[in-house]
Amino acid sequence: MRSFEPETDDALSEQFEVEPDDLTEAIERAVDQAACGQIGGLTVVRLGDAVVLNGHSRTYHAAQLAHEAVLDLLGDPSRLVDLILVR
């Protein structure tokens, strides 16, 4: 069975040719503020109503803070695909 590894850096943005909008920029700011800059390689991609959050963290706590910050903005947990990898 092949394991899934989340994309890194800007690979998702390049793959889908996504331009930042107000929501993605707000999410990036909220994640950076909530996790105190502890999410590396952060990318936020909108796919329809869904938001894909990608990056890496050294702690589960920082990843959870980022997750909660995005949920506060989205309101609907089913819209969030959280691919933050804890290393």
C-alpha cells in the first residue's frame, strides 16, 4: 500500500494555478498568528468551497492551533482539508 505524503511548498498552488484571494490571505494570516509562525511551507488552496491547508510543523500543538484558526474563519469543518504534516 502506498502512503500519502502531502505536497510541499507551492506545489499545490502551481498545480492548480491558484491566485490568492481575500479568504486565502486571511487564512494565511490567521494561521501565522495563531501558531506563532510555527507552520513551515504553508500553502492555502481553495478548491470550490473546500480549503486545502498544507505545510509542516514540529509540534502537534502548533498544527492544532493552525487547524482551529482556519475552522474559526470557515465555520464548517467539512470544508477544511488539513494536510499539515508534523515532523
